[in-house]
Amino acid sequence: MTGTYRLLLLATLIVLALTCYLAGSQTGAVTFFVAGGLLETAFWFGLFKKSKNRSIS
């Protein structure tokens, strides 16, 4: 996965998570908070995922 594609995917995940949190706080729907938490978790796992292409010299 290229760096640009990965950054775009991570940015999309965090924006969707924030949108779900906002919708959940406006409507009081727990489902939006759960969805936001899952999207945020995916963001953090994607952010700290190690690349397989790196080689140690």
C-alpha cells in the first residue's frame, strides 16, 4: 500500500469516526458511538501498523 493511499484511508477513517461521534451526541443513539469507536480503533491500528517492506540494514 502506498504512503499516499494509506494516509488518505486513515484520514477517511478518523473523519468518519468523528462524524459518528457527532451524530451520536446529537441523537443520543448508542449505535453511532459504537460505530465511532470501531472506526477510531481501525484508525489507530492502521496508524501504528508496521510496514512489511522495511528492511533493517
